[in-house]
Amino acid sequence: MQTMHPTLLIGPGDWDARQIPRSEYDERLAALWRDHESAGGAIVYGDSRDHAALFYLTHFTPKLEGAIALIPRRGEAQMLIGGGPNMLPAARPLTFISALAPLRDAAKTAADWARDLNGETSLVLLGGNAMPNRLRRALDLALGAGARIEGGDTALRARMRRKSPREMQILRASCATLDAAVAALRDAARSNKSITDCILAAEHAALERDAQDVRSLFSLDGGRTLRPFDVPIAARIDPLQAYVAVRHGGYWAEAFVRIAAQHDELQAKAGSVVRAIAAEAKPGTSAQRLREIIEEGRGGLRVHQLADRTCGSSIGLSLDEALLLTADDVALEQGETYSLRAGFIDAAGAGAIASAMVHVTGNDPQLLWPTNEIT
């Protein structure tokens, strides 16, 4: 689920070797070289909006300006940091890479670095689609027309979807942070507080648990559409349909919730269908089968537009992490984590969306969120 994102990322982002040691990053790089046998090095770009590949390989989160990692197949990597030399001390704790330099003249620096590699090998480019056009043109010009560049995003994204045991520990902590945010949202809504106070209560609860980022959306039209929190709103809404996402330790967790003071039949229907599709989250289950379950459960209700084109996606280092559960032949895979959703609109035009996060482990999928009941 894509939302507005902050200009400046906050929250703790230091590399903690007790959570993910250097050896696991070395394993990730070894897999990268197996996927690109002729590559002598990798150029990895990330910015505050899109840095999943950079974080996965280096643990670095660009909090304001972009960054580039230059990673040779053999030897030590270096990182080019946005913001000038005065930003280097603040950047050092964010990664295990010790060789840091300003991003200034990044294209020339990358080209000089590439020339020091074996000239017969190719380069892997990761995060290239997120690069500003000016930087990408400068990089292509500096590398020269004869440079052999392989796109590495597709293969890396496939590996990123399969979460290691250490990653799952962080994801569970992220889900616990999400749980606290949703509980605060629910308490505020049931205390008849304004939309502003409800959203702020959820965000504050997440930040108190060291969330690195919090995203929120809510509805002013009975759940038909969702909008971001950009100006204070004194109105009180019952029921309140909202979306909350938190990033903790680099990994995202998200939830659609609808909170009502009284029994809410529409939300009960959405929650029931989400439980059904979560129970089917097994290796090989197709997106088509999940949509069939939604179709079977909707009765006379219309499918909500936010749950119509897709019933979910892989989730982890990105929101809406590819794989999107859209095409009929897309199937869930062992070891991957998904955010699943179902939503409906009734005859009066009211909408409800519910969601769950599951880890696919075989015939018994692990429910990561909610930690108790799907509401």
C-alpha cells in the first residue's frame, strides 16, 4: 500500500550485529554473485523513498539524500553518502562499510572504481530505477558506451522475499510495534476522540517503540476511500476505517482496521474473509484461489476497490514488495511473508477493509499480525 512518505526519515537505524551479523550480509552478497557469475562488482543506489536493495546488502538507510554503494566481488566495498563531508560521522553507525565518502561527483567516482575492476567483467546495477535521471545519465556517460551493465533488481527481489530466521525475528518485532499502534488507535477512537487525535495516538505509540517510520491513512466517507493525514481534522468518525504501517528495524508491517463503537456487520464480513484467505496461505496457493475465496465470501457486497485489483503482496523491506498478488498464476512460496487484505462495500456505499500478515511455512501458515483476532 503506497502512501505519502516523510522528507526526512527519523528513528534508530544503526547496524546491530547482534540482530543481523556481518556473516549474513556476506551470504547475501555471495548469492548476488551466484546470480551474476560474470559480474565484477555491483553499483547499488537508494534514497529515502526506495532503498530496499541498499539496506538488504549494506544495512544503510539514506535518511535525507541518496547514497550509492560500490561493492566489488573481491575486496572491500565503499559507500558514497549524500549531504557532504559533515554527514559522514552520522552515517558511519548505519552500516558495516567503513570506507565512506561524499556523494559529490558520484558518477566519476563510480567510473574510476569500475575501471579498477577486471575490465572483462560486467557490473550489476541495483536500484537504478530509483536514481534521479540526471545522476543516471551522468553515470552512463562516465562508465562509457562499452560498459556492460546487468540489471539485478529482479533476481535480488526474489531472494529478498525469502526471509531468514533473523529477519523473521525483526518482522515479529515490527508486528508488535504495529499492534501497539493499532491498539492506541482503537482506544482513541472508542474514546470518541477526533480523527487527528486518533491518528496521532497511533503514530506516537509506534514511535515510542522505536519505529523508524509510520504511515497512516483514514476515511472521511464511511470507508469508501482513504486519505493521508496532512491537516488537523476535528471531526469524530464512527466507524473509523484506517490504514497504519510501521517500519521497525528496517522491516515493514501494515494493517487495515475499521473501528466501531457497536457491532459492525460489514467489518465482521471483511474479517471473516481475511481469516479464510490467511488460512489458505500455503506454498503453491495462487492469487486466483485467494480471489475465489473473496468472491465466495462477499455475498451481495461489492469488492472494495483497494482489495479488487490485488488481495495483497509480499512485505518486508518494502511496502507492496514484489510479489503483488494480482496475476492469476502468481503463487505463494515457502519462506515468504505476505500482507493479505479483503474489503467490501455495502448497498449504502459504506466500505470496510481488513488485513492480516502471514508467514508461509507449509500447511500451517504463521499469523504474524494481528497477534490474536482479525478485526
